[in-house]
Amino acid sequence: MAVVHTTIPFWPERDLAWNIGCTSVLNYILPLRVNMPFGRKFVVAVGFFATEGNGFRKVLKSRQEVQRAHPGADTFDMNDEGSQEQMELEPSARIQTIESISDEDPPAAFSTPIAAGSRPKCADRSNGRRVVSMADMHGDFDGLVKHMHSLGLLSRVPTKSQSTWRNIWAGGDTIFVQTGDILDRGPDGKVMYKFLWALQDQAPKDSVVLLTGNHELMVLQGDIRYVTDVDFCAYTRDNCGGKPPSRASYCDTCCTYRDSKCSSGGRGCMKGNCEFLASWDRRGEMGGEMRKRFVQGKMKLAYEINGVVFTHAGLASSIWGKIGTRGSRAIEKLNNLTATLFNSSSGKSLRSSRSVIAAGTGQNGPMWSRMCYDDWYTAGARRRSSGGKAYMDSDEVKRVQGSRCATIAKSLRDIGASRMVIGHCPQGPSSRSAGVRTSCSGQFVEADTYMSIAYAGSRRNADRNLAALEFFSQDAKKNVWVVYSGQNRCVKLPSAR
């Protein structure tokens, strides 16, 4: 069984590397808690043996080593622009559900398979439309479409060929929300957006809601630190002559694109680097299409339904004063401001923008905030233990409430909502995610579970990490479930209080 090979540091996050080739032999022993029938639990030692084989290999330090080197670190420590970041099945089958008594309770596993179809997979039927959300998929087309098919949103699992995308929507009137970070890390960002846009045009109006994350923002700004050379090749006419690199690398000396001109600064560009930047600029194929969809209202920064607010990194309470609106129209104004900013800005101007929409971590930008961190507000967190920038600028600290949960509660009250759902902050470890996390009395839901193979290191790991939220748009009880489609199991989230 191939496992993650732990040989070099992953801190900062850019040290992540992929290889096509043979893995080294590695023995790794870890305790595994097994949930047995009738509530019995056993702890067993499980040995994993890494054998030779082809496939993506993620090279990084073990979580324990990172914690020793960086006290307080739990997952990737990603910051803003100034630093380094982070089945065909039976159609009648449906997962059984279990209520989670608390945030810490282990979910139960079930053998009933998930199937394609428009029925709920976990949620009890209720009033309104079915709502399904999915977090960061970072350049993993195969993972995206397999997950969507398992959730009953696609009639079949398509390939990257557009001819396989026709009449593929199977979700009926389901509302599908993707919370951003389709781009970067993995090599499939371009085809993934083309597929999602095609699906958006094919499905009933307002059924496919696409939000943007910090990686979309970075690419629109011309910041390509986390785009690989394999991804660059997808933007050339012939995929780098039909021979894209077998080993994915980031560009240490990335080229820049300004005023429709690409510049290497005399250091040379990776193949496809300039084509990528041109495509995502204001009038480029991809950047122009994304901006157009913002203007059309098909792409958004945030989305609210039945009291659940979706956004990429979080909406701190300070944001409503910054945009001058609270209440039921605040999300609409936020989206309008985003559409206007993106549509009027080139990469260069967007990167220098002082708008709260494009703000980084220090000002709790909605695509960059680190309010997911438990120590986000504390004095120690204002100067991070790993060095670099503080989580918040000193003026921003004064605008938010005296704790993380108080800030989240205040922000939700200001717009009349009950829960906030984000991606952005992955729940580790990457090879076997602990799953969706809730905090702040159920009001804050972190749904990024390392679903991309670029993080998980293998298809098997990535599939196991697949997770989505599911609920009904007019459910008076406001119940929300997690669908772990790669494990055929469900967890009911604690009620938001």
C-alpha cells in the first residue's frame, strides 16, 4: 500500500512536491481507533508499508515533526500575499445517518453505498431545495467529478473531454455551492473551471453557485507562486509539445504580466508561464470569463441560504462596517462590490487594490482571513510563532470582538444568519483528514478536508477525504449533515446555538 513518504520539510507550504516514479520503502506504525458495533472501541496498531509504484507522491514532513519545529502548528500555516501559504453505484442506495452528539464524537461508518440520483444522501427530507456544498479541490478534476457523481449531481463520471459533459447534470433543483480554491496546487484548474461553467449553464438557473477563494484571487492578481509547470502547459497550444513535465515544480522566478506584456526580468520563463498569465488577465480567456460571470451574478464572494452563509475564508464582524451595510442586503452588496472590483481591474491594479474584497490576512479579507485558527485573536497570535506577519494588523484587532467566537457570532447576528461555512483551512492530517470541523457552538464550520490529490498524495487518500455538506433550504430545524462520499457515511452536525 503506497503511503505518504516523509523525507523533507513542508514548511513553508511551497515545499510540497509531486513525483511520477518509484516511492521509497517506508514502514510506519500508528494507532487506529476502530469503532465496533454497540459502541465498543478498540485501539490497534496498524503497519503501513510503502511499496514501489507509479503515481503522484507527496513529499513532506510528518505532522509530529512539524509540531515539534513549530509549536502550536496543526495544519498548513498559510498567510497572505507577503508570505508562503497552504463508481457507478446502485441508484436506489442511500447512506444511513447518525446524529453527532458533540464536536468530538467519532462518526459511525456504514456499508450502504452512495449512488447517483437527485435524492438526499444523508439529510432527512424537508421543505425547500436540497443544498450541497463542497470546499477546496485544488486542481484535481478526477476527484471533483467523482465526488459530484457520488453526491447525485452528475449522471455519470465525465472525462476532461468536453464531449462527455453534455446533459450531465443530474441534481434536479439541487443547489450546489463550491466555496473556492479550484485553482493551484494540482494541474487541472483550467479544465475544472470550464467544466463547472458548462455545468452552470446546463443546470437550472441559480443551481450551481461558484465562490472564489484566495487562490482565485492570487491568480487574478497575477500571483502564480502556487501554479506548477504542469498546469502552465495546459495553457499552451499543444500542452508543451505533448510532453508536459513528469515532475511538477513551482516557478521560483515567475514571469510577470503587465499591460498585455510578459516579462521574465532576464531570467527566463517556464513554458506556458506567459500564456497562463495572459489567459487569466482581465481580457484573457479565463480571467475574462470569470469576471463576466461575476457581473452576471453566477460567481460570487459569499452566498446565504436558510441562515447558512458560505464564503471561502470567513466574514469577520468588521467587514460590515467597512462596506457600510448590515442586515439582509449585506451579502448582496458584498457580491456587487466584488463584481465591480474584479471587472474593472487588471492583475496589477487588483494586486495593489486597497478594497476590503482583496484584503489579505491582516485586514481579515474574506478570501484570506485566518479566523479559523483557535489562537487567531490572542496576543500570541498577533505575532505568529513561526515568524512572519501577524494574523491581524493592530488596527483590525480593535474592530473585532474580544474573541474568535464572539467575532463570528457578532458577524452572523449583523446579517441575520446562524452558521458560517468556509473552506481555506484544511483539517489534517492530509493523508487521512480528521474531517469537517465545527466550533463556536456549531456556528462555524470548516469544510476543507484535503480532498485534492495534490495534498492527499494518492487517489486512495484523496477519495477517503471527500466530504460535502447537505441540508434543505427551508428546513425549519436548520439541520446540516456531512456526507463523506469516499467512506459511505454521514454525520449530522451539532445544532448552531
